[in-house]
Amino acid sequence: MTDSVKPLIGVTACARRDSSSDHSRVSYGVVEKYISAVALFGGTPVIVPPILESMALLSQLDGLLLTGSASNIDPQHYNGPENLEVLRDPYRDNLVLPLIPRAIDAGIPVLGLCRGHQEINVALGGSLTPSVHRLPGRIDHRVPPDRDGDQRYDTAHPVRLTAGGLLQRLVASDQAVVNSLHSEAIDRLAPGLVVEATADDTTIEAVRLNTANQFVLGVQWHPEHPVARNWPLSKAIFTTFITAALTYARGRN
């Protein structure tokens, strides 16, 4: 973007407990790819640590990026079945799930990626299925065992873009190819959300808040990774998100 004003984009962080010497020590962090993607497309990133005091940051933000994570949302937040096989992050759950509806109420543009996509659905009243690959007729959406490093973020499967939806209009196509690094997926769609993309096995791959005047989008894949940033749909998603944040910043100022 060439505009001299850069919107301030909050980037959600995760909490990690030290597994080496001091098990009581917790650190907060964001993987660099999210920060650099925001900066690349014209935003100014600011890390939002997973503490309740971060709620006060909302009034300063022009956009909110909900990052992916190795952790999954605790199923207690959507009355789902317990799954002891996955990592939890209660710090992040306790901040982000109430933060999302407040951001939406304030009119702040929101983009959710992978876990962030799932957070939007849960925060608005939807539910998840913990292991989509175990459901009849579904494919395995986890990383193939023969991929490592950046190869994990290469293309994995096609998605169908909803006719007339935001994503379909952004790329003028009814299909795109995405990466896939998840085991959980949306089960019951939250009220107010509409499906923007599905995989061939019917897994919901993207959702949008059903409103004409606010950008709230979640995608199950990772458009922020350097491998995926140059894909037409990835560029369109980030460009549209940052543009919406810039418009919000201008209106707020």
C-alpha cells in the first residue's frame, strides 16, 4: 500500500509454559510469519499478549489478526468432547474468545487464520469437531508425514469458493488451492456466519460474518506463510483486510 497512514493491526499471541527448568514460567509469543505478513501488506503489527489486560488495547487497534497455533481451543468453550491428545492454551482462550465479539461490536476488521478461523466460530456460538480425519468420508487435513519445514505450507488440496461470496469475487474464480495443517474443523456454524469456502469432503474452509459493511473473515489454511503469500487468494485476502483496517483507521481518526 502506498498510503502514508498505516493501520495498527493487533496480532494475537500464544502462551507457552517452559518445559525445561522452570515449569511455572510462562512466555508469550507470536511466530514471525504473522508479523511480517502484516508489515508486508501495509499494516503496523502490534503483539497482543494473552492476558485479560490486553482487552484495553482494542480501542487503539484498526484491525485484529487471529493467528494460528499449535494449540487447540478447549472444548469446554463449545460443549465438545474432551480430547487429551492436543495442546491447550487457556491464557489465549480466556482473552481471545471474549475479545472477538467486542472487536466485531466496535466495527474493527478481523481476520482469523487456522486456529483463528475456529476462534471466530466458537466465539460467536459455533462448535468444532476435534479430529476431522476420523469422520466418515473426510480426508486427512493434517500435514502429510513426508513434508517438513516450509514444505508443510505448500499446496495440499483444492477448495470451492462460494458463488457470489467475498473470496470468489476477490479472485474471480470458483476454486483455489490451499495448504492444510489442522486436525480440528468447524462442526456447527455459528449464527451470523456464512460459508465462504469448502473442501471436497465438505469441511468448512472459510467463513465470513454476514454483513455488508464489516470485514470479518476466517480461513482454515495459512495464507501468511512465505510459501503461500504470493498465491492470488492469499494476496487478495491480506490486501482486503489491510484496506478495511485503513478505512476503519481513517473513520476513527
